[in-house]
Amino acid sequence: MENLDKKKLNMKVQWTKFIVIMILYLIFLYWINGWWGLLVTPFIYDIYITKKINWTWWKNAEKPIRVLMSWVDALVFALVAVYFVNIYFFQNYEIPSSSLEKSLLTGDYLFVSKVSYGPRKPMTPLTMPLTQHTMPVTGTKSYIEWPQWKYERVKGLGMIKLNDIVVFNYPAGDTILENPQYQAADYYQICYSFGAQIMNNPNPDDIEKDKLPKFYEMLYNTGRQYLRDNSIQYGEIISRPVDRRENYVKRCVGLPGQTIQIKDRIVYLDGKPNKEPDNVQYTYHVKLIKPIPDEVMEELGISNEDIISLNQSGVMPLTKKCAEELKKKKDIVESVTLNTTSFIGEVYPLNANTHWTRDNYGPLWIPQKGKSIKLTLDNLPMYERPIRVYEGNNLSVKNGKIFINGKQTDTYTFKMDYYWMMGDNRHNSADSRYWGFVPEDHIVGKPIFIWLSIDPDGRGIRWNRLFRMVDKIK
């Protein structure tokens, strides 16, 4: 039967198909530098030329098996195709929160290009396609942690530029609480917070400088032990591989090698102010005379989430333009004033007494690949996580001296580039100010355009946002 089928084929056409497919396949292998893929060549040759293997045996089977296998065949092909497309070319991403409003809105669906910055080769290869880390129905892990492959990135079309909007894996998502109710929370923030509460909220200013490292270590360990002792409520403490951590999207406001500082909410790079996004938002104290009408909310882009924030805390996020427009509506509002309140001790690094806040932060040098930094006990907390966690070194402090991989040192040379990411909704964004640098191996891709936008407040599809290019959103 196979020979008869083969005789019916036009072998010139088959050879043409085989040559075209092989040329495209070899170009792909050259691009990803994955010559192990040549092992598949004999099977491609058989599919088009020799046909020794009966790949479609089920087509001659009885009807129930034939129907079932036709669905299995289509499903397997679709999953494999989606797997490779998502890894090397593009994927869909939905904006889940308001951290980038009014630039990108909750409910925007983005076409994210992996090619723009170069796709990562699979780090956790055994993963169910179309899932990030959890199966949708069972709630179980959608990946197998073994094998874990080292980080490698294929050459892309360019590098991350200042003020690019970037999709990346959440760095602090390496450790989470297993209970779904707490998975989205910052595990490290929780540890330090519980530790402080258990120790009756001691003031770091009252602790001698040379004892601060031990103090913060005690805070963290106390909080972590509390979570372990209460695992029935919070779940077990688990870890996730780099590429299985939650996807975040923020704007890159600091590049490798730059020194970032925030002064009165404005970002400075190497001493010069960086241009703020056109739609940057801060929170404002708003006193209402009466509820804001729906038509005014729609006109000013005020969401139900903003109103909830106002009702609960007395502040709501607004662009400068919207704040000025709202002030003019004297029949609705009594006053609109910028919220300048910020708190010490809630920003990165959590284990240092910097007195930095979300609006006044730094200066802080952003690590660059191949560049060295002089380490001191003062700046070690800023770079401890990149050195220990992201670059896999054994870091310890003994008798006031720093040891890396068992050797005393006062310098470190970074192996990767790092970036500083912030949301445009500056007072409502969990970003680098709270969890630090984004390593290059966490970079996922670049959003290209909005292919769908659904208003979470029930106003339907936002047609005016469809196919808007993200690069045009400044």
C-alpha cells in the first residue's frame, strides 16, 4: 500500500518540498545555533521522500480510531507549533493591572515580539504550551523542573532602548507561597513585614550601623519561620524557574551602567532628568461634592478601580492633564491636590536602612555585564540579590568581611546586564523601586501592537485602541 501511494506521488514535487523545508529548517538551526536539530533530518526526509514510516497509519483504521486519531494528530501538531512559535517568535500578553495606565490599559491584549530583543532558548523545556506556570483547571504546575538548561539568547533585531515598554519575568517571583490566594504577593515583602510585626516593629535608626546586617537577617528569618509554621494558611514556600515566573510589563527607565536617582518623583539618569511618559500618573487627593458622573469618568479615562481607590484611601491616580480638567468641574469636586506622602522602609533593598522612598530614591548604579563594582557593607544589600540569586554565587559576610564563593573580596564583576523598570502609573505600580533590578535572562520580549482591548468596566471593546503601535505610546 505504501509503495502504491509512493508511486502515485510526483517525486519532483516531493523533492522540491523537501529542499524548501530543509533550507528553511537549516536557516532556523543556524539562527538559534541549535545544530542538534539535525537529528530530525532523517525523519523529514522520510516524510517527503522514502516514506518508510507510515505516519498516518490511522487513516486506514476503523472509524472510531480514525476519528480519534485525526483529532489527536491535529492537537499534537497545534501544540508543537504553538510551543515553538511562543518560544522563538511571539506570544500574546494581557495587561492584568493598572500599573502602566494611561499608556497601556487593563484589558489590552498585546502582540509581544520575541525577535525584537532575541528569544531565549528554552530554560524549562518540558512545559505545557499556552501556560505560564499553572494548569488552568487543575491548578497544578504546568511544567517539569528537570531538565533545567542554562540561559542562552538568540540574536535579535536590536537591544532594549531607554523608555521601551518591555515584557519580562517577575524577578522576585523566584519564591512564592503555594496558596493561590498569596501567590501574587511579594514573598520577600511578606517575610520582612511579618518579621517586623513579630519583633514589635523596631526602628532601624535605633540600631548601630555595624549591627544592621544581622538585624535585617533576623527580621527576614523570623518572618520566613512564621510562614513555615503557618503553612496550612499560607501554603508551602516554593520556587519557580526563571522562565516560569509571572510575566510583568513595565517601561525601562534605566539601562545597564547608568546611575538612577528619583528626586521629587522625577527620574534622573547620570544626573540628567529622563523624559516622563506623556500619560504618567500620580495619585491625587480628591474631595468630591457629589459622585463623578459616568460621562465625566469616560471623558477623563477614570475607571471603577480609580473610584474604589478614592473611596478606600482618599486618593486616585490621574494624569496632570486630567487633574487640571477635574479641578475645573467645580460642581463635582471641592479640591484636587497632588499626593506627596511616601513611606520609608518599603522599597528595595528591604535589608538596608537607606531612607529612600518611592518618590525620592537612590542614587543607585545599575549593573552592567563585564563591569566591576567595589563592594562595601553599605552597598552590599543593593547588589546582594544579583550576585547571589541571579548569578548563582555563594555570598556571605563574616566579621565585617565579604566572601564570594569562599574567597574574601571587595569587588565583583557582573556576568549579565540589568535594567530598571517602572510603571507609568507611578504611585500604583509594583516595580523596580520595590524589588530591584531586572536581569537580562528575565527579558521576554517587546510589545508591538494592541490587537484587542476590552474595557474591564463593562463598556465593551475599545475599538479606538485596536492595532495601536506600542512604540507610539510615549
